[in-house]
Amino acid sequence: MPLPRAPRWLFALKGVLAVVAVVALVHLADPAEVATAVSHADPRWALLALALVPVNIGLEAYRWGRLVRRIAPQVRYRDAVRAVVGSYPLGLLTPGRVGDYVGRAVYLREIPAGTSAALTFGERMATLAACLVAGLAALGPYLQTVADPSPLWPAVLAIGLMGTGGLLALILFPALAQTVVTTLLPFAPVRRAVGAFGQIPGDEAVLLLALSGIRYVVFSAQFVCLVHAVAPAAPVGGLMMGVALVFFAKSAIPQVTLGDLGVREGAAVFFLGAYGVAPAAALDASLALFGLNLLLPALVGVPFLLQLQLRRKAARRPSPVEVPA
């Protein structure tokens, strides 16, 4: 399978949008205040967030590896970790993180590429469900105590509840998800790929959701630690509510920039600001989270990607022909 190559114009557009969004937010927050917040940050909280990076990635690989082993029991945990980490550079540089799907399929050849993509999609939907559930739990109190009255909020809440309920049903009943997908996309490659859903029992689906909830707690704790590093006076309860709403908004908005850079930061400035966090501190913490959970793993994954490309080139190189003496 060839490595994904995003159209250059789309890559450039997403990069430009990300830069414009971040520059606008820095200007809104005041560059001097952004720099001051960083210079006065408590490194202990930042180091704690850094220490949670391997936990976050380890949980991601463990969830996906469990699904893969339903199809290929010989796959080991370290194989799943290599595939997940190695796909980060591709995911960061492709629209909608499509490179994650292709990268995992390329690294892990024990299962068909379509099946690998389907299982990755299922794992991603479980993460989305965790973000939506936590966000909806925080949205109610936010609307009652913080938000300005608006006729749009009840509609947002109703749509969120219905969409999240439907998503949870599809995750908890994989056979139902298989039926829905094949009905909407009645193509042979799609049917073969989502056939893997039929091999996931209900208890595995429940465990997938539980692990997704644990992983949500981990990366939310990272965000809270990073905000606390630059805004130590902010109430922890308000930080937890604000972080839940940031991930809720980020999950609901389609990816329009590279790595959602700018989208998450704008949501952080808005929602964390509602709980007393200065715009500069919210922006700094969100950018730090991007660096820890996306940019750092992508940099770690670059050697894996280069090794894979060298191996593919060696496989395509013709073997020397021996001349008889």
C-alpha cells in the first residue's frame, strides 16, 4: 500500500489556516501576556503532563491492539505500539488524519488494510463518544450558570444528546454498526472491511468504551495540569468543566486545520475564559497540549517512518543475478 500523499494545495491551505488562527488568537490574548504566562509557568505541572504522554499513547495502542487481536491473535502489544507511533507523522500531515489509518495498515501487515482502517475508525469513534459524553455532562451546568441565554443552546443540547446516543448504540452493538455501514455504503470493499465488526463481541465493545473513558481522563488531566501550570489560581473544578467543553467543541467541529491547530485553541480561550482563565494562559496550555500529544509523538514516529520507507525501497530493489563460474 503506498503511503498517503495529500494534495499540496490542501496541505498548504490547512497549514495557512492553522497559522492564521494561532496568530489571531495570540494577537487577541496579547503577545506580551502569552510570553509572560510561559515564563512564569510552574514546570512541575508541565512535567506531570509530559509524564502522562506514554500513558496516553499506551492506552491508545492497547485499545486498538485488542481489536486487532480479534482478527489476528498473533499480533503483540509492541507491534500495535510501533504501528500507532509510526502512523503519527502521517496522521499529523494528512487531511482528517487519514494518514493514521494508512500508516497503521502499512506497519501491521497481519490483517488486511481495509480491516485495519475499519478497526481504527471504530477506536476513534469510541474516543469521540467519550469526549461527547463528558462534554454533554459539562454543557448542562455551563448553560445554567455561565452561558448567556440563547435559543440555540437547547437545540445544541438536543442534537448532542441524540447524536451521542446513536453513536453509543453503534459502538456497543458492533453487528448493528456493520449493518448500518453496509446499508449506507453497499460496496464490496466496505463490506469486507467492516466485516471485522461482526467479530467483536459485546463485552469487548463495553471494554473499548471503558478504556476510552480512561484515556479521556488521562488527556484531560494533561490539559488541566498544563492550565494549572500557567494559571495556578484557577479553580480545579472550573478547569475540568472548561476542558470537557473544549474537547466537546473540538470533536463537534470538522478538522479544517493541520492537527486541529487553532480550533482547540479558540475553544480553550472561549470556554476556559468563562471559568476565569486568562486568554493567554488558555492559549499557552492548549498549544502545549498540541505539542505533547501530537507533535512530540509525530517526531518520535519519524524514525519508524524512515525505516519503513527504506525497507520498502529495499524490497523493490532487484536481487543481483549470480553468474555461474
